[in-house]
Amino acid sequence: MQVVRNAGSWLLRSWAWPPTTRVVAGVPAPTIHMSAQQMQDAAAKEEVEKAETPAPAPSRSSFSIYPPIPGQESSLRWAGKKFEEIPIAHIKASYNNTQIHVISAAHQPLARASCGTEGFRNAKKGTGIAAQTAGIAAAAKATGKGVTHVRVVVKGLGPGRLVSDLASSQSSLCASSFS
């Protein structure tokens, strides 16, 4: 093993690095030995090159693919509604149960479903199938009240965490953001 290390270090020492020049893009780099006239010439050359290059096209810095911060004005719309006006689906996924609450932007309850209300009892409430059933039931109740898009807020680490999200995506509800 030591022989391999010695050979590698010998190769690195023997390999000649390419000679470096102090000229990058035709403008010499400032050094200690550079005169004031040379520095002024280099600065003038840089200004001419900057003037020759076209200005970049104006970009829309206000556009973002991410949901806006609450209270921040945004041009993004979902079915003609602002981000703040979209109802919120709260999903609480514990190891024993999954509860889903859909509330309006004004915090009025629109739909509520849990694994227990869908007929699952005891240990069966903590399964993925029960969470999927609760998600479909909550989506059906919310669409009955005219909800088309929701923001999804997930809490907990239970087995219904991912499955209830998928159930809401399989239904007629469109999830605009997950958090």
C-alpha cells in the first residue's frame, strides 16, 4: 500500500502544470509591478467591452413558482382565487388514527372526516387503507360544498400521512400546495 502512495505522490510531483498567464480575456490582472498607465488602459478596455455587450432582457423578478407568503401580493391564481382565499385541508396523521379537516379561508369548517367516522375501529384506524378512505370521504364532502382547490397542511408521522395526500389527489380536489 505504501508503494502505491509513493508512486502517486511521485506522479503528482513530476506532472508539469500548464503555464499560467496573467492575462484573462485580454485584460491583464493587476500586479505589484503594473504601472498606473497599464491599469488605466485595462480599466478603459473593460468599460469598452461592457458597453459593447447587449443588456440582458428584463426579467420578471416578481414571478415565483412557489406559493406566496401569507399577506404578500401574488399574481398566481387557482380557479380565479388568490392563494389566501383557497380552503385549507388539515391532515393529522397519528399512529392510531388519521383526522382530516377542510376549512375555508375564513376558518369556517367545510368538511371533517377521520378513520373512526368512516367505520374503522380499534387498531384498524391506524392503517393506510383507513386513511385513504377518510381522505376520499373528506374530499367528497368538500366538493359537495363547492371546493375545487385546497392547500394541504400535514402534521404527524402516522401511516396515513402519504396515503391521505394521494387520496385527495385521486379525487376531484386539486392540491395547490403541501406543507
